[in-house]
Amino acid sequence: KQEVTQIPAALSVPEGENLVLNCSFTDSAIYNLQWFRQDPGKGLTSLLLIQSSQREQTSGRLNASLDKSSGRSTLYIAASQPGDSATYLCAVLMTNFGNEKLTFGTGTRLTIIP
Amino acid sequence: DADVTQTPRNRITKTGKRIMLECSQTKGHDRMYWYRQDPGLGLRLIYYSFDVKDINKGEISDGYSVSRQAQAKFSLSLESAIPNQTALYFCATSVYNEQFFGPGTRLTVL
């Protein structure tokens, strides 16, 4: 059974700092990995999708890496801003003969201190 | 307008009542999903559908049913609501294995 872990559960950093969020998974036979942000009372916004054959993806100040063999992904946020405060979730997709299962981590709640 | 919409956004109901949550999408995606989110447990898949009339159980389907009568609509029903179904419910669509979520429905069962 795939398990996805995100540590720490909460993180506070001063504005302007670069930071890294971690995601680990137990079964490396994934199809892809997706990073989301969730704002309080709102849905999930897709940030980055990394296919299993890729090592990283970038979007603006965000960079996500994937090391399938070690079961790890990181989300790097450069020059953090107060608007980056949110909960960040990672999710891994497994597929098997048309069946698919997206397993989520429980998230890291990020607070950027002005 | 949002690509994935959910109605209602908030609902309070009593034990034993039948509840329907609606999801609509304008993305034109074939695949749709229902998840629930509980504190400390993350999101868990309830049901998913790859096309009209196609229904598949997720990991926590007991106590729920779904209907996919049109590509754009996927509804979730609780036939007889119970308090442990109190949660935040999300609908999602996907294309090329990337998922897109609605804003969620906060359901409270008293």
C-alpha cells in the first residue's frame, strides 16, 4: 500500500527566504507526482506535475524535483512571499490496467512571516 | 467562471437524511472524482468515473453512491447520513493524469 509522508507538518519562515518542502513515498512504481496548494476554505490548486520519467519541473519561483528510486520529492520555493502562505500537498499517482489511485500526503502548512 | 464548481458549498444536515452533492465542470474532461478530506488523514478517494455511466469504487465508498449522467456532471449521494461523514468533500477532474479540483463542500452531519 502506497504511503505518502510530508514532514514537517508546519513550517514558518521569514519573508524573502528560500525554502524546501519534502514529500516521501513508499512505493517507487509511481506514474507521476503532483504538488498542490490549499488555501483555507478553498480547493486545491495544482502547482506542478512531474512525470515518473522526469527529474524536475519549474514554474516561476517554484521548482519540484523527483527521485523515484529513493521515494522522494521536494518543492523549492524561492524568495518566499506572504502570499505563499498555504498548505502544500503532494500526491502520487499509481496506475494498473486502467485502475488508478492518487494517494495524498497530509500536507505541510507554510506560514511566511512578513 | 470556475472550471469545476460544487454545490452546495456548505451544508448542515441531520443523521439519517439523504444528501446529494453536485459537481459540474466546463473543462470537457472525461475523468471525474470525489474525495473527502479529514484533518490528519489527507484526501481519500470515494468514487471515480472515466466516462458517462462508468463508475468505480475508491478506497472509502461504503455509505456513498454516485451518478454520472453527463460528461459535465458527477453527483455524490449519502443515502442516510451519519456523523462520521462530516468532512470536506472535493470533486476533481483529470486529463493526461493531472487533476484539477473544485472549491469543496463542507458537510456537517449532526
